[in-house]
Amino acid sequence: MNCAECRESLLACLEGLLEAEQSRQCQAHFESCEACRAEYVAISRLQERLTAQGRVAAEVSLVEPVMRVLHHKQIEPERTTLMSILFKSRWGFGLGAVATAAAVLLIIGLAAPKAQAKAADVLAKGAKAVAKLTSIHLRGQLRTLPADNFSYIDANSAFYPIELWKQFPPESKWRIEKPGRVIVMDGQQTVMYIKPANEAVKLPQPTPSAFDTDWLHRIANLSDTINNELRLAQAQGWKLDLAEETAVDGRLKSIVTVHAKSGLSDADYVKNKFFHDADTRRVYRFDAQNERLEAVQIYLVRSGGEVQIFDLSQIDYDQSIDPGVWQLDLPADVSWYKEPEKLPDNAKYTAMTAEQAARAFFEACAKQDWNEAGKFMSPVSQGLKDYLGGLEIVSLGQPFTSQSYGGRFIPYEIKLKDGTVKKHNLAVRNDNPAHRWQVDGGI
Amino acid sequence: MNSLDQDTGAELSDEEYVVSSRNGCPDHFRLLVQRYQRPLFAFLSSRLGNQSEAEEAAQESFVRAFLSLKKLRKPESFYAWLLGIAGRVLKEQFRAVERRQKDRAVAETLLAENPSSEPEYPLEEVIAVLPESYRQVILMRYYEGLSCQDVATRLEMPLGTVTKTLSRAYALLRQALQARESAETTVN
């Protein structure tokens, strides 16, 4: 083991995460190298100090005492702090909708022009109107690819249906589905199934959101939407607009528009490909009488003009949800995604550059050597084997990065066995325990 | 990017908790207390040398923080701001000791003895200036006592990312501690 390898493994060594042989090699290196030994000792000391500080505080439990004091302070009639005024009429450790409205109005009223304050008022009332929901069901359509990432948008694609069922606490559950992908959080675990690939991923715990569905959850939880939109409007200088219109049935509608910016440069490869990386105009339509959200339209704002990418026209509040919604029946032969593990010849792969890894992956596909291809992607589904098997590499370009992605993109051109030529960018990343480049998208 | 990307909705940022706390979600302040109770207590305990006084001071600091939340200009710096409040509570506590004992020597002893076991630049202050992603991993690993694997599960990130983050956090902590030590040496 040389110094660079030793430094790379130092933390894993300290944390006891190395295999016996690697750990022995690491220790042997420390014996012979003064500089690495000094580094090891310095980090061990820092670790000991942190451990000692953590131990001091291990038993402390201040949450309930603090919240009790706060509760008490809030209901004291003589308190005149701003927060106590806001919370005076209602204190609960759930959604303080009245307080939310007041706080939102205050923030926007002080910081933004009148039109923005009015728009914020409508949003806040919308949150109040749905503050005590038990469930929500959203049905809309999105321009995307049916089996791709839930956050993926494609302005040139057709609309595909997307649905969300959500049961709010205390028994939180949710399901999101589009034609090629489904996720179910049944209160115990979160499982995503990708239909064409017959591939599934499991998180062994309940989650409030997962697998890039945050943008849709935020619409379902209007209070979060408001907080988020207003926070970002303030922080990023986004604009809020308000308009009113009378529907054909004579009911008055309030329409709030948020002009959202991703902050990415136009040259960034992922700009406008995912919800969080897109410049969008988001239109929230509320019924002015019952103040509830009725519809959402989201438009992609790009140099060639606006394109509507999301349309949510059906929102069911507090309807009972069939228990079957929380079940996900997977085929017996489903392939489960596994994090890459270290291989006996792992070093050969960790030494590769991103471009070399991309080439090795495509070469393995060309030879239909699925064992080798599996070292860059786990699992390689049958659909992918059928698609990529026997390909011919035409060219690979220089890797490039994006501000919002932790991996690398490698431009490629391949000829598939049916003669089709495909030109795209392969996404690879190596932030996994085995430090091997793994194909993450772009096929 | 494709099938394997996961967002990390389970853990919101300090900024998001602060904003929603002041917008009427006290539950989110509860989560901030949960996140910082241990490092705050460790910081105060190393100063006061008395567990029950440290607990009292930590509680008071959180209460003041909540009641002053509107004054926090940079919600993403919640922890550094909280430590500032705790520092003021600490001074008041020392003054109260002086008054109670009517003996300045007691307070001086407290001030003199306790920092000696911990230098002027306690870890918690240095942790406070780490970028949030690094701070979060340090707090979970040491103040919540989670293993690297548990941190990875909790943050829904690969184990390798956790160890890399931790490694970088150590480097930043060491740099910050060295900078403070040099500044201290220069002053002296």
C-alpha cells in the first residue's frame, strides 16, 4: 500500500470499515511511513475528542422540556412577543395554519410589493383550507419518459399520467405512479419498481419523500409548498403574481403564479431536464370561495418559448383510499438494486477514469459479457441486455460535469445491433462503498 | 440520474426548519432542538462543569432562540447563532453565580478551571462553521452515536459518500482548529 492509497483508506481504517487484509496493509504502512502515521494520529485524536464530547451529551434529552416551556410561554396572556401574537389564537404541535397565514402575510407584506403580498395571502389561505387533511389524491399528466426518473421532464415528449395518493400523519403512507414506474411507502418501507426493467429498489424505512418525488409531495402538502415557494421567492428574488377570473359556473378563482429559477447556467447539461434544475412558471389555481387548491399548471421557461410540462386538474381531498393502494405486487423474478460491493479485483476498477469505465462497460455489452457489464451496473436487466448486447462503439468523448450532479457525463455514440446509431451522454458516478464507476443514467 | 437517484426528503436543512418554525410549524423547532441538543449541551457542560446547570442553560438557550427566531438573518447559520445565545446565557449564569455566592473567586474558579480541560476553541464552535452537509454527518456520527452505516441509511446516501464527507469534515475541522490556535498564539 502506498501513501495515496493509505490516505484514501485512512478514515475507513479508523472506522473499522476495512476488510482484515486491507486493514493489516494500512497498519503496516503506518509502521513504515512517518507522515501517514502522523496523519493517522492527528485524525484519531480529533476522533477521540469528538467521541468524548458526544459521550458527555449522550443521555441529554431536552426536546420535551424545551417544548413545554415554549408552550407555556406562548399561552401566557401577558406575553407580547411577535411569536406569541402569531400563535396566540392557536397553539398546537401540528400545522399552525392561522399562524402560518399571519406569518406569511407579515413576511411578504414587509418585504415585497402589494401584488406579491396578495398572492402570498391567497397561498396562505389555501394552506389554511387544507390544514387538517387526512388524505389527498392527485391525478395529473407530465411531459416525461414513462419509465424515467420521477423528476425527469422532456418538453418534446407526450404527456403521461402521473398520480399520487397520500395519507397524512399519524399513519403516513404514499404511492406515486406513472406508466413505467411506481413507488409505495406503506408506513414501514419504501419500494420503487421500474416496470420495463423489472427492477426494484428498497429503502428499509418509511420516508416522507424519496426517489426524486419531492416536487410532487410539495404540491400535495400545500403548507410546505407555500413555505418553500415563499422562502425561495425571498431568497432567490422570484416573482409572485396574482390574477382573478370568473369560471363558467360563475365561481371566482384566484390564480397565483410563481416564476421559479433553477440558478443553473444555460450551458449546464442538466438545465431544464429535471424539476429542480428547470426554470419554470408555476400556476396555482384556487377556488376563491372555499380557498382550496383546484389545479396546478407548470410551464418550462426556455429560450425557445414556454412549454406546459405538468397539468394537475384533479385533486380529491379526504376521500377514503383503498388499502390495496399501499400494496405493491412485484413479479417473482424482479431484480433488486444492490449497492456495489468491493470485488476481489476492485483496485483494477477504482483505478479507471470515468471515460475508461464507460468504454469498459460498452465493450462488455458489445461482447455480451454480462458478468463484466454488471461490475458497472447492478443489475443489468434483461431488457437492457437485449438492447445493448452486440453494440459497436463508434466514439467516446471527453467527460464533463454539471453543477447539480455529483458524477460525470461521457458523450458517446454507439451502433446497436439493429443498425440504429445512438448518440447520448452516459452518466456515471463512483461515490459508492466500492468506489467503482457505476452507470447511473443516459442509456 | 435514472433509476438509482434518491432524494433526501427525510432530513430538511436548518434553513428550512427555521423558516417553517417561524411560519407557524413549531414541530419543526422541535426537530432543531433534537438536532442540536447534544452538541449544545456538550459545549455548555465543558464550560460549566456541572451537568444540571448545563442542562438548564441549554434549555434557556433554545427557548430564547425560538422567541428571537425572527431576528435570525441567516437561517442556514442557526447553530452558530444558537451558540452565540448560549454564550450569553453562560455569562449570565456566571454572573448569577457571582451574585449568589457574593464571592467573585467562585466564578473565577469556574471560568478558570473548566476551560482548562477544553481550550478556548471548543469543538462545538468549530463544528458550527462547517458547511451544513459536513456538520450534519459529524453530529449524527458523534453526538447521536450512529455508525457510518446508520448515518448512510438515515441520510439515504451510499456508505462511501458518508465516509468521504466525514473525511472532508475532519480536514475542515483540523484546518479551523489550527487557524484558531495560530490566531491565539499571535494574540498572546
